[in-house]
Amino acid sequence: MSERDSGRAMPPSVARIVDAAADIMGSPNPSDRDRAFMARQLVQATLPHSDPGNVPVWTRTNGRLTLVVRPHFDRQQSLHLYPYGVVPRLLLFWMTTEAVRTRSRVLHPGASVAEFMRELGMNPDNGSSGAKRSDARRLKEQMMRLFRATISFEVGTPSTDATGITEWLDMPITTSGKVWWDFKQPTQGALFDSVIELGEKFYNAIIAAPVPIDMRALKALKRSALALDLYAWASYRAFTVTQAGKPAFIPWHGLAAQLGADYADPKDFRRKAAAAFRKVQTVLPSLRLATAPGGFVIQPHTRGTRLSST
């Protein structure tokens, strides 16, 4: 007997995943509305999960690729403000999807806060705009942190000095923008059109080789930055493994360096990643994983198995 059949209420987060999984299994190919994309480089190396604090630069390395984030500097508070957590990831999914769909650097996020929040899978009715944890307040804060940040991709040998870098690309995420929304009244339409202009190099990078993903899965996993990262990463790696026609071994320490640098204890990352992978497999049923000493194996697309955290 299922939890629903027994009369016990499912937690909303579990219900979202179950409902999304049923929808995806019933219609495996997403509709145009549900089709989304993520930049390949930002799947290989991801944004911070938590706030790095008041430091001038933050990095994450995956093999020869290093993502460098230079945050917006708030002169009034003398603080470096980093994009971190779930909201910037949802914004990046939206930005990449819109750029791929429109083939334009100029994006239009909608007539009101509420309209844009629903498109991201956020809840405009979740608390007043002044509440610390309201979705509207989180969106307003993280939009400015992300849009004003500069990211760099560096390729080279792992090194603590500049001599290890053989290729680099520095790019602001946006070059200009106007947001006319009233965050205190999310449903109120603006008199003028809000506009975000992507930096040219950032735009070229994200449309060059975008990773296709399913918005239904993103909305189901939206409570966890780690789950969003693993879903995008697994979608990409499952595709490359299937194309190659052979399995790939993924060491836990390598995945932790790529996606989980915020975890001081490798065992803590492994435990949380395994739990997140189980959610990911629910909405990505073609993902096939198997445990292996020191890591796990990702197999070409077939029916999947669960990944153990032990």
C-alpha cells in the first residue's frame, strides 16, 4: 500500500518528485514548454552551494577546467556578494534556456515578479517580500548577486600559480539590465519591460554546447542545490557514456572536488550525494548507477539501479 493510499500525507518535497517522476515516465520527451538547457561548462564545474563569505574570488576545479567567480562588490557595505544556493541555479537554467530558444543576448523575464517566479518554479505566495526566507526576497537578492558577477573558465595543468594556465576566458554574466518589478507586490505588473542583457562572451559560451534537461525535473528538485547540480551533471554524463557505449568510473573524491567543495568531510559529501542521487534517479529513470570501491559506475542508458551511500 502506498503512502498516499494509506491516508498519510506525503511531505510536499516528496510529492513533487513522485508527481514529476510519474509525468516524466508517462511522457519521457519534454514538451517545448518543459524543455530546458544548461551550459556545459557550468555542469562540469558549479557555483557555490553556500555563501563563500567576504572574499574576493572563489574557484572550483574539475580536472583541467577551473571555474573562477568574481563577485559583485557592494561599495556601501564593503562586501563581496556571491551567487550561491538554489536560486542562481534556477536563474542560470532559465537564462541558458531563453538564450538557446531566442538566439538573443537580450532576455525578457516577464511582466511581474510572480510571473517570473512561477516560470522558475518558485512560489510568489511563500511569505511576504520582507520575510527573510520568502522566495521573493531570495530571488531579488540572488538576481543581483548573479547578474553582477563575473565568471572565468581557465584551462591548464593544476597549479597554484599563473604558469599552469594555458587558456582562459573572462566574462561578465550580464552587461546591463533594468528590472522594474515591485518585489513588495509580486503580482503587480510593471509599466515598463524588464530587460537583462547577457555579456557577449557569456552568451556565446552558454549556447555553444548546451546540455538538454527537463524543467519538470528541475522544479521537483528545486529545494536542493546539490540535487540540481547532480541532475544536470548526470544528464550530461549519461549522454556521453551512452554515446561512447561503455561505462565510466566516477571516484567520489573527484565528484566532490567538482560539485561538493563546500563539504569539509568527504564522507559527508558522499552520504548527501548518494541521497540526492536517489532523488535524481526518480526523475531521470534512464540513469543507471552501480557502486564500486572508492566511487561508482555510470552505465549507458538502460533501466537504472539505486546508488548506496555505504
